[in-house]
Amino acid sequence: MAEVEDKYSDNVDGAFYVDDQCIDCDLCRETASDNFTRNEDGGYSYVYKQPENDEERALCEEAMEGCPVEAIGENGAD
């Protein structure tokens, strides 16, 4: 389960985030490419844009549910 206190500082403020458990598997970037991107130097994903509509939110939720190491969290902030 993702921990908000372990989230990467690259994440933009908002509901979704990626923490330091990310294994750079690319699932979130493939699922919700409008919201997740890769830190090339660190070799991990992070949220660069929070969802702006229902479709993007659904894709972020799908990425969170599919994350093999549960590195994606939703802290409930709007």
C-alpha cells in the first residue's frame, strides 16, 4: 500500500501520487499516460498532472489498482 509520507517529491499536489516502492514497470504510464511520466534519472514513475475529468480519474484508478507493488496512492485531496 502506498504511503503518502514516502511519495516522490516529483508528484504534483493532488489526490494521486507514487511512492518510493515504484519498480518502474511502466504500467501506470501505459494506462494513464496523460497523468504519469518517468523520472529518467531515478528510474521511477510519478504523477505529473492530476486527473482533470472522469475519464482521466478512471484511468488513474485503474493504474493504481493494477500496480504490482501498490506504489500508487490516493490520499483523497481534491
